Amino acid sequence: MRKTLMYALPVTLAIGTAAGGFATGSADAATLFPLFPNVEQVRASSPNGTGFGGTLAKEYKDLSLFEADDMGDWKDAEFFAGKSLRSGGGDVPMPTEPEKWDIQDASTRSELQTARTDLVSVLDAGGREKAPTEAAVAQTRYDCWVEQEEEGHQFDHIAACRASYLAAMEALRNAMKPTNVTYETVQEEVARDTVYFDWDKANIRGDQQGELDRFLDEMRKIEPVTLYIEGHADTSGPQDYNDDLSRRRAESVRAELLRQGMTIGEIKDLDIQARGENDPAVQTGDGVREERNRRVVVIATGQTTQEKTVKVDQSASVTKQ
């Protein structure tokens, strides 16, 4: 539809002045845009549906207001506003037919017609129901492309609308693919406990033995679990000594776990980069005695089943002859 650029506001104001004018905020202010009622109606609308029609109404509203407010193209703004209102009212429109627009280039018309046929086939194949958001975006991006091609002079806008349509169609096709739900078993942390030690000691204290026993009782209820051990020290004493001390503490806890029949996954390496005094629970200066850093952390991991949903690429299952 070849359009004539119109500037309704100055024209209407001139008419209003000739007739004696009107006060700001009066009822007559609603007639500022008498030639484009759909734009003002859609501006006040609030499309909020989650289905295809509701999403289409919102997308067309955005397109309409962009044309009106950003581009000053009130003719096409009115056209898109009408499609928004129809969509929100349940009379869902089809994608624009390029042959009804004044598009001069034959190859461009052909490309648009082919794209529309492709879009409509996906929509009619269940796209509106299975992927309403993606379908609505694809339709409005197509209409944007047609409108820009008719204008024919803003080549960056044409390219942007075309690229946006192609991306939207890819998203729509992906959303339409059937899904395959699989289940996989993974090992992940389910609980942890911390055993604290006296200064310069590697034997388990009596009060900490009780805490460890309670933790292991809980782990037996959710077997099978694998227990991992990390040993630590505070910053008092030489670093190499603390590294060895943290290892001895870990081995002490390991021996207790084995005594109680628990499965030990491993004693992790306690090199000075990660254990000893170099991984404190509480930051302190050097040479500080801090009980919260004199510890062994017992980490319990267990197997859990996770659902994994993947899109099925049907083309991959086709064997070429």
C-alpha cells in the first residue's frame, strides 16, 4: 500500500485554532488524531494474553507505535494498530500479502511470497498452538519486512527486518521440533559435615566424635553415598608443618569412617595450594590460632537422576539413498 506521509498533529491544531481552539486537557483533545483512531486506541490498550492472539496483539502494538512515534509513518502505524486490535479481539489476522503492497522489484516480491508461503505452512502445521510466542514474533517480523520493502529506501531497516524474520523462523522451527525426554544419573553433593580439632592435634575430640556419628547416621539413611575428605589447619606454625598436619587430620577421620563401614571415595590431595593453612574458613593473619580453621570437612556425594529434554532432529534420522 503506497503511503503518503501525513502529519496529523499540526493539521489538527491548525483546524482547532481556526475554529477558536480548545483548552489543553479538554474532551476535544481526544480528537488530536482523527485520521488514525486505531493508533490512539492501541496506544491505550494493554495486550496481556499468553496465547498466539495475545502475543500477536502485543507485537503489532509495538510495531505500530514504532512506526508512529519513531518513524512518523502514521499510515502504516494505523495499519499495524488495526492488526493489533483484531488480534486482541480474537479476529487473528494472517501475515501480510506482499502482492497487495506496492513493491516494484519482481525478485523482491517473489522472495516475500515464498517466505509468506513458508510462514503460513508452519503456522497451519500447529505453530500457533505449539509455539505461540515464536509464531507471533515470526509473523510480525515478516510484516515489518514487507512494509520496509515497500518503502524501499531505508536499506538498513530492510536488512534488519529481513534478518529478524529469518531468525524468528529458525526459532519457530526449533520450538516446533518434537522433544525427547531422557534421564541421566549424576553424582552431586548431598551433605557435608565439619570436624574441628584442638591446636596441634590430629585425633578426633570427644565432642566432635558425637557430631560425626550423627552425620554418618544420616548418611546411612540415604545410601549409597560416597564420602570425600578435606583437611585444614590454622596459620600458627610453619606452612609445611601445617600441610602435613592437615593431612594427618584427614587420615584420622578417614580411619574413623572406615571403622564405621562407610565408603570412602578418596582422600583428596592436600597440597599447599589448596589445603593446609592456605584455605582457611576464617581469614586471619599469620601465626594465629583459630579453631574454625583447624578442621576436616567431610563431603557426601550421592547419585541423583535428572531429567534431560532434548529436541529431536528428525532430519538426522533420514538415511539418504
